[in-house]
Amino acid sequence: MKLAILLSLLLLACGRATVGRDPRISAYIENFETYSGVQFNGTVEIVKLNIDTHTIDGMCSLQRSRLTKELEVNSRTSRIQLDSDTYNKAIKAGDSLLLEQILMHEFLHCTKVKDHDPAMTQSKSNYLMPKSVMYPYSFGNTAAYKNNREYYFKELLK
Ligand SMILES: [Zn+2]
């Protein structure tokens, strides 16, 4: 009985990939996990993604298995990266929703292989807003995201 308890504790401890998580952004990922019920098994890090002209805010990398050639979705090799300049600017501006939107977008790429969706839709207040958090450009700092956060969070459940 004691052994069984010990084993289940070890399994729990091994199941969470918290080692490769930058603590500065791990809370966002934990929110998505709690909301969606999907645990992210890969790495979450803040790195410099852009050398010259700044165009990339975040990235999800999925590797292919050498053996099966299948995409390793939400595995230990899956990697969510947030650009360090974007992170620093957002922190300076106190804009946690920009980071939230970028990370939600990358979380959905990396756990559900969601593609980009450039479509726009009409909001309840009759302005145009991205139909999906998978819009190809980050928009967490816009009224569209701020006023429709619950709508975008529901994509985590699809
Ligand atoms: Zn993307």
C-alpha cells in the first residue's frame, strides 16, 4: 500500500514539465491548462526571436519523430517561445493581456495544431474583431481582445 502511494506521487511529480518553464510566463500556461483541461508537456521560454526588423512575438515549434515521421504534438520536444523584446515592452506597459493572447495562440498551435485564421467577425458592439485567437498577428493589446476575452478563451475548449 505504501509503495502504491509512493509510485503515484512519483508519477504526478514526473507528469508536470515545470522544469522547462520560464517562471515569468508559467502562470499564463497554467491558466490555459486549468481552463482547457489540457496539460502542456513541452518547454515554455522567453528568447530573442528577432534579430533586425521585429516581426515575431511568439512561436510554437513541433518536431517530427525520427522513427514515425509523425508530428510530436504536445510532447517533451514541443516548445513555446515568447520574444524577449515583446515581453519586456509588455511588462513596461503593464500589458499582461498582450502576453496572454500571444501565449494562448502558441498554446493552441502546440497542443492542438491549430492553424492561423485571418478571418474577421462583427463584435456585439458592431466593430470588426479577429474571429479567432489564431489570427496571424498579436492583438491582445486591442479593445477587440480586452472586450471579448471570454469569447477567445472558449477556443481553448474546442
Ligand atoms: Zn501562429
